[in-house]
Amino acid sequence: MRDFYASRKMFGIITPSANSCVQPDTEALRPSGVTNQVARMFTPDLKVGSDQDFSSAMDMLFESIGPAIDQVVTCRPDHIILGISALTVWGGSRSSSDKLKQSMIDRAGGNIGVTIPSEAILEALKAHKIKKRIAIVEPYYPIIQAKMESYFTECGYEVVKINHLKGTQFSEYTRVTKDYLLGAIANIDGEGIEALIQFGANLPFAAVADEAEQLLKKPIIAVNIATYWHALRTCGINDQISGFTKLLSAF
């Protein structure tokens, strides 16, 4: 017998403890009969002022994944979602991303599906039939640029432009305005760029992504939308939901 509220699927979502974006985003995207059970990856609300600070923070976040999985599997979810994106490209290769995903599967007992943001974004690009040229906006520091370029180059894409927003503290990523977010995505647009990608699961871009897509007239792939879309479709849930870009309403 299925969980009363999760008549279709139960997602176990792990996200950093300073992240105040993934939970409301995934609730807004959640169709009837699906529930989101969120476990927190404990890390301090770190201040970040340099590449080295950001790199040290990534080390702490990697260590926090396992204990969060241990928490969420106790409610017996059908599928696990990783609600942080930087870690999934930090190794700079598809193999390192796949290794992270497999480590999560193993930690969860070896018999459960896992969605990670980097893979979800690749599938979103395929859904939109993007051939080559992409641009990325994210709240990180420039140290991540070479890693992102390496990852997407290996996967067949050219990163034409990256906008590093250099968030000064994890919890500060969400302290922004709609105009700020729309300006940040417009900053990476340009002639010949086929799709605009937003990394950073604690950047509240899902709320404005549909508007940005209409304004800029090209595919916008917002990480929390893409990750949740991928989890839904992987689990056989094909509901088309409006208001959150073409990815969720048409594919």
C-alpha cells in the first residue's frame, strides 16, 4: 500500500541547511499525488569572499550529503533529488558527476533512483534540441568556471559566457529582487547563444524563469525547474505544468 499523500510518488530531497529556495520551489512545482520530503545537509551559513572560501565550502557540502540521505530514506521515498548544483560539476567531468550520483544511490541502499542537477540540465538541453552554444549565470565565484566549461565541453556544448554573481554568503543568494534576477540572465544573452542556463539551487530563479523566457525569446533552463522536471519524468509522471518555462509545460 502506498503512502496516503504520495499516491503517485514520494520524493526525498536533500539540500543545504542554508538553502531557503529548494523547498518552496519544489512545492510550487509539485503535482497532485506527489510529495516532497526535505532533509537538510548541515553546513554553517558560510560567508564567501574569495575563490578559496568557495572551494572550502564545497568540501564541507560534499561531506554533508551522506548524513542527509540517511535521514530522508527513513520515510521510504521512491526517488531522491539532490537540491544543490555546484557539487555536480565540481569534478569537471561527466565521470565525476556520475560517481557522485552512484555514491548517493549506494548510500541510500542501492535500490533507488537519484536525480542530480547536472544530468537534469543535460536532459533539458536535449529536450530543447540545443546543438552547441550555451551561457550560464550562477551565484558562485570564478573558481567554478573552468570546472563548468570542462564538464559541458565534454558533454558536447560550448559555454560562450558565464556571469558569476559572487554571493557573499549562502543565505544571501535569496536576498535579491526580480529585476536583479532578470538582469542577471539578460547579461549572458547574446547573438548565437541557443539557451540560457541558471545554476545555483538557492537562487530563486524559478519564480521569474518563465517571464525571462518570454522576454528573451529563447530557452531558459532554471536548475530547480530542470531538476524537478527530470525527477518527474524519470518516475513516469508526465504532467505538463504552466508558468515554469516551456520545459515543464511542453516536454
